[in-house]
Amino acid sequence: MQPIRFGLVGYKFMGKAHSNALARLPMFFDTDRPIERRVLCGRDGAWAAEAAEKFGYAQVETDWRKLVARDDVDAIDITAPSNVHKEVAIAAAQAGKHIFCEKPLALTTDDAREMLDAARKAGVRHQIGFNYRFAPALVLAKKMIDEGKLGRIFHFRGSFLQDWIIDPEFPKVWRLDKSVCGSGSLGDLGAHVIDAARYLVGDIESVTGLTRTFVKERPIVERMTGLSGKAGSDAPRAPVDVDDAAAFIASFENGAVGVFEATRFSQGHKNDMRLEVNGEKGSIRFEFERMNELWYFSAEDEPGLQGWRMIQVSEGIHPYWDKWWPAGHVIGFPETFVHEFYEFAQCIAQERECAPSFEDGVKVSQIMDAAELASSRRAWVDIKEI
Ligand SMILES: NC(=O)c1ccc[n+]([C@@H]2O[C@H](COP(=O)([O-])OP(=O)(O)OC[C@H]3O[C@@H](n4cnc5c(N)ncnc54)[C@H](O)[C@@H]3O)[C@@H](O)[C@H]2O)c1
């Protein structure tokens, strides 16, 4: 069977997470087509060669245009910052390559729509990197909601809290530069919460909210990668043009009420994504830092014995678990990427639509743009307006 030959753009935090997933994938999952890590693309040839060696790619390119034009690559995996996504994805689609792209899909909803249109027109598979929805506990939560275990849904509550940019001397890394990332905590963290909300509860029709920038200027960065950055001792400062915190409320199409919060200014919270869904028959609760657990309350339990129960989502009967370890031998953040690439590879092999696709990326972008607009207008914004 012809392998799916991957070409990777960017090779730091997400580049490593994706490459690790592609390497693990065949060890645990049987894909319909073999996986091949073919070409790694980075702008600096020597560093890219070092990364290719470590991450198991056979060849190197220093220009993504050359990567996209190669006829020995089937899928382009985009892990560069968000300002690079659109150009690479559209070129990849036009060259007939399947595309996996990290979130947020693009700097704006209009750009995201162009990417979706290009992928649809080319008839290629397209998937966006909302890896959190691939935690087995969230797949189980989705199944429980779809089966009606919670009944009519009243509330969704989601927050994603981190604390790594509170120091005003922390430099202006690309995640604080609107021209590179599009938005701040909203796009970096809020995007995952919005995706989880849509996955579990459904589409949103309107929002109102607030975004805030606490530290208005920061030292210009000298070196950066992932969530770290360094500036010289007397580095000049530049204005920060993205939100440090974003909070919004939302009305879902099915009548449920949503409350959302994303910030990188919550001391003590490292990668603290929490979700709760309340329905007429029960509730579920999830914390990413304890991702093997799903909390469930059923109002249908016998009176006097009702209470929150913790389901340890790590047995063969749970989503994806028959592929991993014996019961209770828990998995973590890296495995969410294995699951998402399993789905991507199977969608390519079986020629079916991916989920989450670029369409989901567009819908999440719409909600983020609406939240920003609502904050600047101090008003409710209909998603249809975006
Ligand atoms: N799904 C998740 O959990 C998650 C987590 C972190 C980041 N992300 C997303 O992944 C993307 C990358 O984030 P990261 O943390 O890996 O960033 P990073 O800074 O660690 O790595 C970015 C990589 O892109 C490369 N790059 C930058 N511009 C390029 C260009 N023009 N051509 C080729 N390569 C280029 C850099 O050299 C680097 O290798 C962003 O869109 C981000 O929002 C997703």
C-alpha cells in the first residue's frame, strides 16, 4: 500500500509534538496506509537538518514553496506560527496535497475562509489541530451527550488558564504580536475551548465579551520558541497589540448558555483547561491536567446515592484505549496528537471528510472575531455578521 508521505513546516513545539505522534502512530494504531516522515522544512538548513535527523525525516527543504511542489510528498503538516498558515495551506491545496494545519487556522476569519475554499476546490483532505478534543475523556463526554445522558443542555462553562507572561519583563514573543498570531490568549487558548464547546454542545449564535491587555509594552525579543523567549538586558520596548485575557458569554443555537475565559495571567495555572456541561439529567466536568478522568453526575441515580463520580477513562472500553496500555496505565498530552493524526491518516486513506476540518477552523475564527468585536463595541455580536 502506498504510504502517506508527510512534509512538515516548522519544527519546534508543535513540529516536535506532531513528529512524535507520527513516529508513535504505527507502533500503536493500524492505519490503512503506512506513514512516512519524508521531508522537514525549516528556514535554516543546518538547524533543519539537525531536527530532521532527530525527528526521523529523510530529507530537508529550506523553502516551503519547494516542499509543497515536491511530487514525493502527499500531506503538508503546518506547524509554523499563524501568519504563515494561509499562504502555505493554499499553495499546498493548489498542489493537490492534503493539509493538516495547527490552530488558529489563520489571522482572520476571511483568511480562514480562503483556506477552506482552496482545500474544497482542490478536493484534498483538511484538518485543524484541535488536539484537546482527542482526549479520550472528551470523546466519551461527547458520546454521553449524543446518547442523551445529560438530556437538554443548559450550560457550557469553559476556561483555559496559564501564567507564563505575567512578568512585564517577559519579552514580546510572536504570541504577543498581532501580525504573527492574530490574537492573544483568545486565539492561543480560547480557540481550544471554543472548539470543545462546539464539539460537545453545538454552534453558537451570538456573543458579548471583554478583552484586556494588562502589560501594554514589552522588551523586543531576541530569541524565542514555543512558550519561551529571551531579550537583551537593555532591549527597547514595543507595544503589545493582542489581548492578555479574554472573557465572553455566548448564546448557543440550541438555547444553552456559554461562559468562556482565556488568559495567560492566572498565577499558578500552567495548562489549566477546564470544561463543564450541565444538562437536565446530569452534568460532566473535565480538567485537562487530569485528562484521564471524566467527572459525571447523574440526576437519575437513586435518591440518597446521588453524587459526582469520577470515571477513570483508561480501560479498553474507552475511546482509543484498546490501542494503548493495560487499564489505568494513563496517557497524556502527546497521545492526543497520536489520536488526531490517526484520524487524519484514516480520512486520507478512506477518502472521507476530516473532523475537525478547516470548516471547524472557520467557525472557531468567527466566534473569536465576534468576541473581539463585541469587546470593542461593548455590545452583543451575531456570529452571522462575521
Ligand atoms: N494544538 C496545540 O496544543 C498547540 C500548542 C502550541 C501551539 N499551537 C499552534 O501551533 C503553531 C506553532 O506554534 P509553536 O508553539 O510550535 O511555535 P514555535 O515558535 O515553537 O515553532 C514555530 C516553528 O515555525 C518556524 N517558522 C516560522 N516562520 C516560518 C516560515 N515562514 N517558514 C517556515 N518555518 C517557519 C519556526 O522556525 C519554528 O520552527 C501556532 O499556530 C500555534 O498557535 C498549537
